[in-house]
Amino acid sequence: MQSGLGRRRAAPGAVRSLSSSAADPAADEETELKLTCSDPAGLAALAAAPVLATAGGRRTRRLVSTYYDTPAQTLFRAGYTLRVREDAGCYVVTVKAKRGPGLTRFEREEKHSAATVDRASLQRLLPADLLDELDDAPLRPVFVTRIEREEVTLDFAGASIEVAMDRGQVIAGERAEPVVEVELELKRGPVAALYQLALELSAQVALMPSAWTKSDRGFALLLGSAGLPGPEANDAFHLRRRMSRDAALAAIFTAALALAVDHLPRAADPRDPEGVHQIRVALRRIRVALWLVQRGGSSARAGELSAEAGWLANELGRAREWDVLATETLPAAAGHGLESDGFRELAERVEPHRRQAHAQAAAAVATPRAGHFLLDLGLWMSRQGWRDGAAAERGGPDGPAGKLAQDALAAAHRKVLRRGRAFGRLDAEGRHRLRVALKTLRYTSDMFLPLVQAAAPARRHAARLRRLQEDLGRQNDACRSSDLLGRLADTALSPAANRALGVLLGIQDRERSDAEAALRRDWSEFKKTFDTRGKRRKRRR
């Protein structure tokens, strides 16, 4: 198999436009919800579930798939995979693109009589600019999947859904990883039916939504952390001034849910602190969007979903605290050049606590409660649940996103000012409540500020807000680090480690003092901030 490589290179996950040969782009899309099952025996129980047991057309297939790429992983870095699948003596060549937010992804395939792909096939399957980039670089096998698939198609909730229950392995060289998963592919009907079926199946067996394809698993085995999605994966959503309220909320929820699901597999690894961090970022965005829905007086379910998002974020909190201590606080203190041997010992003593916290985080995201919450949110989102209740009773039309943005920013700003009243006399609990309100305003601003302010005022507002939140964050991190270090003081530390601990606690005390001075200054500046219309607030005389 041959093709070629030019000089241009796309960023990982950047999906190209379709080639000009695509007559019907919609025909090249699949809508699929993937679910993982921790217990291989669970698939047998799932197959016997009433909703599947009565469906006709059941069949079992043994699928061997070989994935190809260039030595420089040109296809992977452009966001594409090329797969040749053997199925009962026939071969299907498939090109897929990494999905963006949502459940839809590009897929194009064609049947072959042999396991070969020539230049003509690539011209039909790949976008034209990516084909030019391949040039003459050889395509080589990079990993293989061996899957036993039990498959059934059923009519459910007004939709036709193909259910594939897969067990097998992904094999990359001498490394292998088991696969136990369920794929729900929508053939026709509403997307909500996928989530509804997933929730019904999860009542039989614990299932967790997953964004990881078999190709993702293969590249993670092949490339290690370089094959994992980065923090930017599914992190972007673009709101436009002419967007409707419904479209804006759908974009926010869809991107945040995808960000959380993308990073679930990374929560267990203490060497990869971005996993826990990005899940918590996604949950914060979800809670802010649910707060906006609750403010509109609609959907009692929004409060229940927000409580579940808060529970999951709290379950990940300890891992995040130990990560900050290990990856930020300790290295910064050790950089002063004092007690280097002692700091190395402290870092070693931190790691068992960190591993335990990440194990607890991984256990939390793997619970049926977490899986049910994420699927429940997906169902509510796909049904535009924010239109339930008071909003539906009023019967009002879907309003503009700009009005939603202005109201949300004003409400979040008022909450910050209210909680910051008598700022100099706030106790620890008051500071915490202010920090939570600032986080809400920060995330609301990230979402909506560009819709209601010109670029320059928006940047100034965001900069003031960022400084203030960082000041409070420094104070909080210093307090939490001191608490965590207190646990290390109870262990048998060497004299050098005890001296390093004393240095670090002194640095944390100074950090709190410095943050306090900066906080008072930045709070005063923040109160002079721009309002949501981009006009400077008038000072009282």
C-alpha cells in the first residue's frame, strides 16, 4: 500500500473538509453512542435484556481490522483513521474522522475483494488536500483489532438503532488491551433515542459513555501519552451573535459533555493531571449552564443534574489538590535551591497520597451513578430539557443568544458584587462563597462575553476577572497545600525533609499574605469593570 507525504502538517484532531468527490456529505456521517462495560460477562447479561432479547435479526460476527498510517502518523495527526476490516472473507476499507462535539462523525467506506488500498481508492475515500499531503509516503499497518461482535437492530422510541456488543482486543506490537463495549448506531430517528436506550440498558449492566474509539485505543498503545486527546480536544464551541438561545445552550452543553467524556479514561493516572482537571472544567461549565437554565425558571431537572455534577466534581477534588501540590507547589518551592534533598523526599512522600486520590477519582467516574448522570444529561440535552416547565408554560418563542448572554453576565456579576460586599471583613467561608461566584462569572464570561462586548473591552474585563480569580485561587491553594503538608508532617521524615517542609510552609504563609494584598487591590479594580454592554460603570460621587 503506497501513498505520499508533503510538507504541511495539521494539528492533532484537526478534521479536514470533505473532498470534492463527495456528492452527499450527509451520506458519509454516522451517529453513534459508545458505551464501555467494565465486566466482560456483562455483555451476556446485556444480550439477554428484555429490550434486546425480543429483537429480530440477531447475528454474530468475527471482525479483524488492520489500521494503516504513514511512519509519521500523517492520517492520525490530521484527525483521520484508515481501516481495512476482514469480515467472512470480504474486505471493507473505511476512513473515519475524529468527531467534534456531539455524536456524529464522518465515515466513508467501500468494499474490496482483497486487503489492498490503491491510489484510486484513496482518492475516493480521503479529502483532496490530505491526499496531496500523503504524496508518496508508504502506508503501513500500525495496529490490529480482533473483535467478536453480537449485533441486533431494533425499533426503539421512534428510532431504528443498531446495537453492537463487542469483546476482543486491540493489539499494537507486543502490547494489547481488552475491549468490552457497546455501540449504539442511529439508523433513523431522534438522537434522544440513543440516550434513552443507553439508560435502559444501563439498568441491566453498569455502562459508561465513552468517546474512545478502537483506533484511539490503538494509537494510545502505540504512542503512549502522545496518542491521548489533549486538553484542547472538544474544548471549543463557537457562539454567534445571531444564534438562538436554544442553539447556544445546545452548543455549550454538547461541548462540555464531550469534554468530560473524552477525559474520563485519564482520571486514574497520576502522571496525567490534565485528565482530572479537564473533567472538572467540563463539570463547572455544565453547572454554570444549568444555573442559567434554573434562572430562567424552567426545568426542575436542571437542579437535580447540577447536584449530580457537583457530586462528581467533589469526588475528583482530592486528586486535583494533590496534583496541584505535586506539580505546581513543590516544584516552585524547590526552585529556590534550598534543601534539594529534602524536597525530593517530600515529593516521594506525596506520590502515595496522589496515587490513592487518583484511584478514588477513577473509582468515582466508573460508578453506575456517574455513568447514569452523564447519560441522563445527554438525554435531557438532546430533548432540549431547558424548555420544560415555566418556559414551556409561557409558550414564548426561542429568544436570541445575545439576550441570554447579557442577562447571564449581569446576574453573575451581581452575585459576585453581593458576595463581595464588606470584602475586608469576609471570613474563610465568605471568601469561599465569593470564589465560587467568581468561577461562575469567569465561565459565564468565557462563554458569552464576546457576544455582548467589543473585543478590547471584553479582553480588559476578562483580564481583571482572571487576576481576581487567580488571587483567590492562590490563597485557596496555599491553604489546601498547608493542610495536605500537615499529613506529611505526621510521617517519619528525615531532618532534611523536615527542614524542606518548614521552608515550604513558610513560603505558603508568604503566598497567602502576598495574595491578600493583591486581592484587595484587584477587588477594588474589578468593581470599576465594564458592564455587559461594554460601557464603563459610572462612579458614584
